[in-house]
Amino acid sequence: MSATPNTFSGATMSAEGMVFNGAVFQPVVEKCEGCNRVREFEGQRFCSAYPMPEAKWSLGNCNFSTHAKQTQAANVKVNPLKASKRAAKGR
Ligand code: SF4
């Protein structure tokens, strides 16, 4: 977690969202509630790990979240040998 900024100091607000380190950040979504990476800036809340939380969650559970279970990794048992064969075949 060392790369996670504690504040968005130096950020500015634009019409597109908050601009920080050259990236435009969108506000966090409901599913981010409880995540330790949420930071507040000028009354809005943003993610310190990912600029577009909504897009992140649209692909499944956010893999940066500190509060949501990583169900995919935890529940799916993968046979490493079969997985590598599948990967080699490009599937
Ligand atoms: S790490 Fe994921 S869950 Fe946490 S605030 Fe960012 S987008 Fe939301």
C-alpha cells in the first residue's frame, strides 16, 4: 500500500472530474463503500488506486479493493498444469 497517496494534494477539479498526476479521476461508486482506498477531495470521494471505479467494478469485483472478497481467486480451484496447457493453446 506504499504507493497509495493519503491525499490528493495538488489535484484540481475540471469539468471531467478531478485531475491528479495527469489523470482524470471519477468519483467512487456505491460498491467502493468501506474500501480503505477511498479519499476525499473537495467534498467528493475518489479512489487512490484507480481513476475510474465504475469501470473497475463493471468487470467484476474490484481487485484493488480492501473490503470486497476476491471471489474468483478464492473459490475457483485451478490445476496449474491444466491451466498452463490451456494458456499454451490460447484458450
Ligand atoms: S480500490 Fe476499488 S473498491 Fe476501493 S475505492 Fe478504488 S475502485 Fe473502489
